Amino acid sequence: PVGCGFRSVNVALRKQLGLYAGLRPARNRPGLASRYTGVDIVVVRENTEGLYAGIEHELLPGIVETVKVTTELASRRIAEFAFRYAREHGRRKVTVLHKANIMKLTDGLFLSCAREAAAAHADIAFEELMLDNGCLQIVTDPCRFDVLLTDSFVGDMMSDLCAGLVGGIGVAPGANLGDGCAMFEAIHGSAPDIAGTGRANPLAMAATAA
């Protein structure tokens, strides 16, 4: 449900199972026309906190609040995961996307943990970009990006944006990884509005299973 009803089942599963790393690749596929060629980006998304921590309440009638939760433990864990993934898969660079110029404590902590991980993995190039500039850069020249390190909210947005660079949300696979288990999902979610119209693309689910 949008704007009402129960909370996301996916978010609940990620939190209950400790699936802290969202892995969302976006790469060009042979025979699939898209606006760009040579795109091969992996979004590494912190899955358990940030704006998706699920802490919302009404302060007063007409005034509601969402709490953005950022912890040192989760930030260090996902940053280490991103650099470890980059090394194990022959990736050349990790780019962290943030808004630490505005959210100085929450995104500031996330950025600080990314910098620590970068210092411990000096063989992997490291870049930090403010989110707005990152969005500009990625639609201008997506081939300059490799691994994107993000918090949960930003990762959700950027994985859809990256899917749009290589053919659309219907070709975008995803994985949710923890230390003891994993859950795999196409990133497009449910689309009851197109059910029965013959327009759903099964490639994202097939790629996710593969």
C-alpha cells in the first residue's frame, strides 16, 4: 500500500534476517537498446537503517516526523562490504554518495566510515560525491562509475536511476546479503497496475535467480 497500511514486507525481512547489504548491479545487456553503452555499475546499499528504519510518528495534528537512523556499526559494516566486494570482483573504484554538507551528523558519520574503509583498502580507488552532483555526473557519464556506496534511501533511488541507464527497471536484479543468509529479489517491487496487460518483463526475476 502507498501512503497507508502495513509497512514494507521486504524491509521487515531485511531487518529480521540481518541482510545489511543490498547489491544491485546495472549493466548493459547484449541486444537490449539503451541510452548508453559500456555501463557496468554496482550499487551497494545499506539495508537496515537510515530513513528506512521505519521510525515515524505524528508530533501534532498535521505535523509528522520520520527519524533517520545512522549508526557507526552499520556504516562501517557496509563500507567494508563495498571495498571487499570491489577487491573480490576486480572492481577499480568505490564512490560514496552523501549529503554531509546538509546532514552533517548522519551523513557525516556515514562518510567518515567510508573514508576509514578507503584508508584500509588503499588498492581500491575512492571517490566521494555529494548526492546532487553524483546524480548529475551519473547521467552525464555513467561509465566513469563502478561501485556506488550509499545509505538505504539513496541506494533505493540510485538503483532505479542506474536501471534506467541500461534498459529499465524490468531488467534490474538484486540481492540482499548478510553474514549468515541471503534473500534475492528483482528491485522493481510489485506492479498490480500492469497485471494482465502483457507488459511485464520477466528478465529481472530471471537475472535475480541466476
